[in-house]
Amino acid sequence: MATVPVNLPHHRYDVIIEPGALDRLGSIVRELAPHDRCALMGDMTVFSIYGEKATAALTGAEYHVVSDTFEPGEKFKTLDTVRRMYDVMLDQRLERRSPVVALGGGITGDTVGFVAASYLRGVPFVQCPTSLLAMVDASVGGKVGVNVPQGKNLIGAFYQPIVVVMDPFTLQTLPPRELRCGMAECVKHGVIRDADLFTWIDENLAKIQALNPDTLVELLRRNVAIKAAVVMEDEKESGVRAHLNFGHTFAHAIEATAGYGVIEHGEAVSLGMVAATTLAVEQQMCSPQVLEQLAALLDRIGLPVTADLPDTDTLMNAMRLDKKVADNRLRLVLPTKLGEVVIRNDIEDPAIAAAWQAIRQ
Ligand SMILES: NC(=O)c1ccc[n+]([C@@H]2O[C@H](COP(=O)([O-])OP(=O)(O)OC[C@H]3O[C@@H](n4cnc5c(N)ncnc54)[C@H](O)[C@@H]3O)[C@@H](O)[C@H]2O)c1
């Protein structure tokens, strides 16, 4: 097992990574947020597999458990889902000290986190992520929120959990495509911050794919440590936290033009990282070897490195609508070598268009 501390100026919490941790969920939460009631919320798929176990763990720690579930998918990461949870919690008279546990992937963590941030102006929030993406990325850092018709994640808050409890055994039931998508974020962490992690993933890929428990603990520990370090440096994304957007400005344009849900986020991030690195090579900021290593690893993971894409003008327009545009200039995170990136807002459109061309099938 491993514990990664997250130390913020106003708040500290632990990320507990432990095979079988779900069985200890109740005692972990009770130590930090003792109360007679708690809420356990998640999507229906995850609840059908792990709801009973999590409920038993919380009941065993003498909580009366109030639950609500919603249909999985971005379509349900909405204010309607939030509103329903408020109703359940108000009806069951959950109080300021009642902890709220999010059990599931990033959609659950973001949605339930927003409920926890706003219910009675904020109640103790516990993240129990069950997808690889939620474990290595979404559950750490305190960004919570929901989608509205105008765009993704436009309504939300920064609200830190009191603890994050991750049980790598839950990854055994995660669909393989979702596992690959989580791996895209792990590779991203290697490129932006940690060349050793990049090499370690390359060398241990077979064990990761076989879900070896020790290897998964190490994968999670290393990735959570990177995400935590970035968040500790820049909680509210005014500086270095933007490095986490490596590949994402391209990815968001791909997702927006393909229609959300057609291509998975992790797949779009994979393509986006290849496009951004191609651009960095073309700008002579980074050696072509980095691009070769990156594309080879993504391909071995089973992530796309080229795709059938809409025309370049459509993609360029979608990129400009992304929220990372500041003063009408695209801010791109580009690698200079494995483990190091810089932010550039001075790249001309024809160079970006050429990068799109390079990942076109
Ligand atoms: N808050 C942040 O910092 C942050 C960072 C990155 C992404 N996100 C958000 O995360 C969301 C994506 O997260 P996600 O990829 O986890 O999506 P998700 O929550 O939809 O989970 C993916 C799918 O896997 C299923 N699932 C999850 N765990 C499972 C398990 N152990 N066994 C079987 N099925 C399981 C879910 O039911 C769902 O169908 C997006 O909404 C994105 O905006 C947030």
C-alpha cells in the first residue's frame, strides 16, 4: 500500500492507495468525519458492482448510509443530477458534519464533489475513485463541477476532499477501453514531469495490463504524486497546473468536432499529445526521438496516434473556442524533452495546421 499526502496552504489530506481499501472505507471515513449519517453516491454501473461492499463498510463503521445513483455518462453530469442528490440529502436530513462519498469514475467524483461543495455550503467530501482516470487525475486536486448545454465543466468549484481512498482491485472490472484512456493521462504525467515514469511505464506495461496489484500500486503512487505536486504548487491553475493540459487543447477540439462520446477523452488526449509533440519537433524545440518514443508507447498501450479527422479549418475553429484561449491567442503546452514542457502562445496558425495534418489518417 502507499499513501500520498496533499499539502495545501489551507488544507491537507491523504490519498490512500491500497488493494482491498474499499473494505476499510468505513473506518477511514469515521476517523476523519465521525457522524451518525453519511451519503454514498455513484453511477448505476459502479454501484451495481461495488455499492453493496461500500455500503457494508460504511454501515460497519456505524453510519446510517443514504444513497443515490444516476445513469453513467457525460449526459448525466448535470445540474439535474445534482438537484436530485440535494433532494435526497435534504429529505434524509444530512447535516453539516455528514460526510459525502463519491464512489465511481471521474463523472461521479466531479458531480458528487459539486454536491458536497454546495450542500449546506460544504460538507466533508470523500473521493473513492474506481476508474484509472479518476485515480490518477480527477480525484486529486479539488476540481469539481458539472456540464451545462453551453459547455463541459462550466459550473463548478475548487473543493478539496478530506481523503481519497483508492482500491486498485476495482480496476479488475473496468472496461479495457477505459483502462487505456486512463493510461493516456499516466503517459502525459511522464512527458510533462517525469522521464523516469515514462520509461517505467514502457518497461512495466505488460504487468500493468495484467493488473498486477503491486505494479498498479506503484503506477498509482507515482501518478498521484505528480498530480499532487502540481496541485500543491498551483491549486487554482494560475501557472504550472496548466502543464496538465498537455495534449488537451488539441483533444478538446477533436472531442467537440467528433461529438462528445464518439471518441473517448483518453483517445483524444493520445492524439493531442502526438499533435503537440509533432508541433514541438517542427518548431525545433524538441528532438524527433521524443515523438518516436511517445507514439510507440501510446501505440503499444492501444491508444490511437492517427485518426480520421474533420478538415483542419473546423479543428482550428474548435480549438479557438476552447477555454484555454487567452487574449485570443492559443496557449499550447509543448514538450522540450521527456519530463519537461513549456507554455507557448506565439505559434502561428499554419504550424498548428501542419500538426493536425500529421495525425490525420
Ligand atoms: N476534476 C478533475 O480534475 C478532472 C480531471 C480529469 C477528468 N475529469 C472528468 O472526469 C470525467 C471522466 O472520468 P472517467 O473517465 O472516470 O469517466 P466515468 O466516470 O464515466 O467512468 C467511465 C466508465 O467506467 C465505468 N466504471 C468506472 N469505474 C468502474 C469499475 N471499477 N468497474 C466497472 N466500470 C467502471 C463507469 O460506470 C463509466 O461507464 C469527465 O467528466 C472529466 O471532465 C475531471
